[in-house]
Amino acid sequence: MAHLTRDRTCTCKREQPHFIDGLEAVAKVRLSGVALLGLLTTLLWECAHPPHFPFALMLGMSLGFWLLLYIYEWLLGFLSR
């Protein structure tokens, strides 16, 4: 919040942007893209029924990337306070 002195000058301090803010767009695109691509690949290979396909592992990794994206967005919100 800006505070004005008697001579009407602003005494507010500007916050430095965090390093994480610069990576926001790149991280969101990459994490959501990998998660979506992993989920679609998992569903495709489950429908094709190849032998010994690690369905649970692939699904877990895709959901893990979405969880990582959620944690990243929470961290951005936490640091911006």
C-alpha cells in the first residue's frame, strides 16, 4: 500500500519479482502438457492391450505431474502475499 508524506511523495517499497514468477508460464505449459500427454498415452496403450504395460505407474506419473502443477500454483500464491 502506498503512503504519502507531507510533500506528496510516495514512500512505498516496490517488491522485487521472485525467480519463480518468471518461470510461471513455462512451468504451467510444460507440467500440464506432460501430464496430459502422459494421460492420453496411458489411455491409448490401455485400449491397445500390450503385454506387460505398466498402467498404474504411467497413470500415477501423469497424476503426479498435475499434483506438482497444483503445488507450484499454491507456492506462487503463497509467495505473492
